[in-house]
Amino acid sequence: MDDEHESEYLTSYLLAELSPDASIRSAAAQATKLVECSLRADIYKQVLAVYNNPEEMHNLCAEDKLVVERMMRGYHSSGISLPKTKQEQLSSIDKRLTELIAAFSNNVNSDHTTLFLTKTELAGVPSDFFDGKHVVKTSGSTKYVVPITRHQTAIVLRFATLESTRRAVHIASSTRCPKNIPLLQEAVKLRLQRANLLGFSSHAHFTLEDLMAKRPETVQNMLEDLQEQLTPQAKRELAQLRYLKHADAEAAGVPFTGLYDWDLDFYMRVAVEHKHRVKSTEVKQYFAYPHVIGRIFTAFEDLLGLRIAKVDRPSVWHPSVDLYEIWDAKSAEFLGHCYVDLFQRAGKFTGAATFQLRSGFDRADGTREYPAVALVTNFALLPPLPNKPVLLGHASVKTLLHELGHVFHNILSQCKWTMFHGTRVPRDAVELPSQTLESLAWNPNFLRRIAMHYQTGEPIPDELVMGLGAARDEFAGVSLLHKVFRAAYDIAIYSSSDGNLDVGKLYTEMERSIELANTDNVNTHGLSTVRHFMRGYDSRYYAYLWGQALTADMLATRFAGTNIDSPQVWAEYRNIILKPGGSRDIMAQLVEFLG
């Protein structure tokens, strides 16, 4: 797809995921299926001629030379050198994969799994959880309509005191979209067939060839080492949670039946609040939207040398969406647009992500096309009202900062070609900027910049700041083992040379053996709502753990202590890590930045 027409596809993809109009979502989804990146043999011959001409390659600038090399790899990955019959097979597979990906995503977005729960059943849940909830009356009882989305589920699992409620919500959440299981099963088979046609033994061997890890065996070894190191710690943490639940059962005079998956978030919160005196309901009062995003943008204006301005009456796909212009503070150069779409609505993409609408690139006439992105989350059922802001939990602030890492990577990247724009870096390096900004959610200085009580205007107290920092690594074993499990499952299904493995059965087996899951023998299938396995992170889910290691090195080396507030360090980060996008070798960038 050429630079000039890429935005048409990206806009269609965004509308398919975010438009409030079902007919527009459907039409946009169909439009994305119509886009075919056919093998242009005429263009290939021209690229090949340049590639095979040492003098011409030598005279190209570094980015032009890299684009020729990437185009050659792209052509070969698309089967340009294969016989016509095999090219047709690849084309057929690619078309079917596009259909499967769209269907999987649509099934998640259009899922309406709902529970009807009374206020008694929702005891312990914060009062603002009920804002915007529909109410029904059945058998003389008033019940709240609770949509089983990721955000709503997380709140109930963290706060509901009744185990029966947590159990019902967890099972409802973990058994959604069963028709996605055969879609993933088919995608795994097709990707193996595609890899075999190109001469690779598995999809993972194909996708990892140009990444830092290079081979699935490298990833598997890393994950096995992490599992071995983390399992003893996770077992100790689970024993601590089991003790807390056992004590609750004793105090209530009821039998203790065991610690289950639906208990983990609840008792982890209880343990953290008791040990560090940090109550989630108190913390969120210092993160009121929209005020908090204004303060976050102000902080990054200072750190990254930007000017961020909200656009009045923008043309957007929903009234709750805001639009911001981003400028360079020193040069007054326009850099790009950022849409912000944070609240739940029917049919909307259900997770948190940064959508690219337009890449930045140099036009043929010498002018610049500027990037546009959309920061998307699902924080609450209702957007803020004039006298009633939305209070974001600390976890939501962490998510917001994570996605802003992707936003700034896209906006501050300045490449000649869309192929290298922003987050188009090796997949196992794509989470580096997002995890860098995510880490600020625990930094005392940054928290003092952005956290202010929504009623009194008082800054967040030092004891809460210190408590949040101290609580950061609590239950890290359980948390990291969850990521290890997902990464291990992902690499397992895509490194297999046997496309007939049962994706559902394997998920359950690995969840129990690696993550130490206990669902009381209830058959759940969490894989059916994890888009990463289907698109973008297929065989590359390990990127989260890989990026975490790179980020830890960068934070310890360049952002330690007062450097976190240094505009000079952030300027180097902007110029060395963000600005090149994928036009440089990521390890060379890291070596230069780390010094």
C-alpha cells in the first residue's frame, strides 16, 4: 500500500472499531476487506534493479537504502519468487485471514454478555460503579444491569465482597465469545500453511526472523527461565492470599473451600491496602477526568518540549471524543493530531489501544503529511458531566500513560517513509516507549505533577505517593507469571509444526500448569477475547516481557533519580528513541541513548 493511500485503509479500520453507528461499523469493516496489497511485478523489478546495483544502493541515504531492503524482504514474504499456483494459495490464505481477524474483533466488540445483580450482591463495589447503570425489577428485586466488559469486570473482581458475585462475573467474563475459538484454530492452521509455502517450519520462525529474538527457541528459553524463577515467588504470594481468604471464612463461620481465580484481585487489593495504607477509593479522588489528562499533557509539554492544544468543536465520530493538536514548543512546528476516546459505548472496541489514522511521511512535492492517532480506552460507562467528573483508578492512569507512550511514538516520529513511521519498529521493541511512560505512574515527582483532589484542589499527600510506590512490586510473581503464560501459549500455538493442535484445550492446560490457575474445574476459555493472539502480536506476545527488560535498563541508566525531571534527558529520549521510528536499528538506538 503506498504512502498516499494508506490513511484511507486506516480510517476504515478505525471506524469499524469505534463508530457508534452499527451500519458504519459494518461498511467500514467490509471496506478493510477490499484492500488488497497485490504483488506488483513491475514495481518489484524496479526495486530489484536498485537492490542489485551496488553503486545505486551506496548513493542512497540510510532510510532510502533501508526501505529498498525492507521492500525486498516484503516481496519475498509475499511470495513473489514462488510459482503462480503458490502465489494464488498465499493470496487466498491472506484473504481468509483478513476475514477471520475482522470476525474475531467484531465478535468481541458486539458481545453483550450481561449479568443482573442486586446492590447486596454488589456489596463493596464503589458507589460510582452504579453511575449510568440500567435497573430492572424482577421477582420484587431491583437489579443492576452489569455489562461484562474488561473494565466493569475488573472493578467487581477487585471490590465485591461476596465470593458468589466474583465467581459469577469471572466465569461470565471467561466464557464470552466461544465462536472465536474455531476462528483462532483456523488462523493457526492457515498461518502454518503460509509459513510452509515460504519455506519456514512454523509461523513463529517466519515472523521472528527480522526481530531481536530471531528464533522461537530464544523466546521459549526466556519464558522457561522466567517461569522457573517466578513460580516459587508466585506460590508464596498465593499462599498469602489463601491465608487471607481462610481468615475471612473463619470469621464468617463458613467452610474454606480454596482460593480461586476470582479471588485473586480482591485479596491482592485487600493485602496491599492493609500493608501500605493505600485505599483505591481514596487514590482515585486525585485522578479526576478531564482534569487529570490536562495535567498529564502539561507535564509532557515540559518534559518533551511540546505545546498541546485542545480543539474546539472538532469533527469526531462521537460527542465524547476530544481532539488535540500537538506542536513543537521551540520551533512552533506542527507535529500531529491526537484524538482521545476514553469511555464505553455499545459496539465500540472494548480494550485499550492507540489507533493510527494517518502516518507521517514526506510527500513527493517536498511537503509533509502529518500523523494522526486515536488514544482509545473504556474507563467508564458515562463520560464526565459538568459537575461530576469521572474518577480514574490508579490502574486506569497507568493504562492512559501506557497508551500515551504509543501516541508520542507516533506523533514525534519523523521519517521519510510510512514504512518506518512511529510504532513500526520490530514488534519486540514496540512496547519500549509505552512501558517507559507507564512507569511514571509510580514516580513520586510525576505523581505530584498530575494528581490533585477533584473537590479541594489539594495535591496528592506524600503518604499516598509513597504508598503507591511501595506497593508497585507487591504480587509481582503472580502478575508476571500471567504474562509468561500468555506469551508461552502464543509462541506454542505458532511455533508448532502441527496445525492440528487444539487451541482451546492447550490454553486451559497451560493456564493451569504455568499460571497455577484454579477455576474449580469450571471450563473457561479466556483465549476467545484476547485479540493479541489473532492480530499484531501473533507469535510475538513475548514483546511485553522483552520490552519490560529493555525499559528497566533504560529507566535505571538514564531516568534514575532527578533525571526523570530533566528536559535534557527527555530531549535525548525524544530524538534518539522516538524520532527515528523504525528507520534505525533499535539496538543502535539503545546503545546511543544509554551511552
